[in-house]
Amino acid sequence: MNELTPEERQRLAESLATALRASSEAAHASGQAGAHAGRQASEIEALLEVGERLALRGRDLRAGLAELREMLERGRLATLNAALEGARLGEVAGKALLAMTDEVRGALEHGEGVVDGHATRVAELERERERLLLGLGPLADAARAVATEASLAADRVRSQQSALTELALELRQRLGVDPELGSLLSRATREATSLLETLSALEARGASEQAHELRARVAVLTGAGKTEAP
């Protein structure tokens, strides 16, 4: 292999530094995406569990309403028997009993209406719950698929990042290519170019003395301004 020139080594170091930085950013982004997808899947799963609990509550409510209907039916039969007994006793003896059965019958009919109303609302809630679960089912499947894919993507990115890190280490050992140093040199070059442009702008605006003073300070800081003592 031919020896790399300093310029080639610098370009390779800068490219490797850029690739490492992009890989690190991609790993961070993919990790966040995976975490977000996992949270969404968990939230949808929680909603499905709520739907299952609502189904159990609905079953309990229906059982309670059925029991109430049976009680009301037994009461209705009891009032019917009482009314028949009152009619058998005659107008004088059975009048009080008939009046009581009429009052009880009215209360039972009202109770049946209340139970029917509750049964209707429970049925409506059941239909709403079923529609909710029908909508959440595909969402849950999609969320799980996205979470799985995001996790796989994060694994692939981490694998690529590890491979790049190994490549950077090998290039540093074999060719002396240091991506960290390359990144620093690249940044220093950009900043030096910006500084020179700023000094030129100062000179163009008539601030030559200030620009010259700044150039001298920069030269001192970089060692370029050191001269041999007379």
C-alpha cells in the first residue's frame, strides 16, 4: 500500500469523523424512536386491558339486571296472586288487599322500566366498547410491529457504529489516521478561515490598525510571531 500524503490522511480523518458523528446521531435517534414506539405499544396494550375489564364489569351488570328482573317478576306474580285472593274475598273484605296490590303493581312496573333503561344503557356501552376494541386491535398490532422494527433498526445502527469504531481504531494504528484529530483540524481550518475573513472586513472598513493588532495577537498565540532575540 502506498504511503498516504498528509492531505489524504487529513481528508480520510475528516470523512471518518463525519461518519462517526452521523452514526452516533443515528444511534441516538433510533434509540429515541424505539423508546417512543415501545411507549405507544404499551399505552395501546393498557387500553385493551381496560376494555377487557369493562367487558367483565358489563357481564356483572347484566347478571345483576337479570337478577333484578327475576325479583320483579316474582313480585309481579305475588301481587297477581294477592289480587286474585282479594277478588275472592269480595268487595268488603278484599278492598284493602286490592288497593295494596295496585300500589305494589305500580311500583313494580316503575322498577321494571328503570331496569329496562339501565339494560339499554349497558347494551350501548357494550357496543361502544366493542367498537373501541375493534379499532384498537389493528393499532396494537401496528404499534407492536413498529416497536419491533425500531428495535431491530437500533440494533443495526449500533452494529454499524461499532464497525465504524473498529475501523477508526484500525486506521489509527495502521495509517496514523486519527478522526478526532481530523475533526479538530477541520474545525480549526474553518475558524481560521472565518477569522481571516473578519480581519479582511475590518481592513476594508478602514480599521487597518485594529486588524494588524489582531493579526499580531493571533501570530503570538500560534507561535508564528516568535523571532530570534537579537
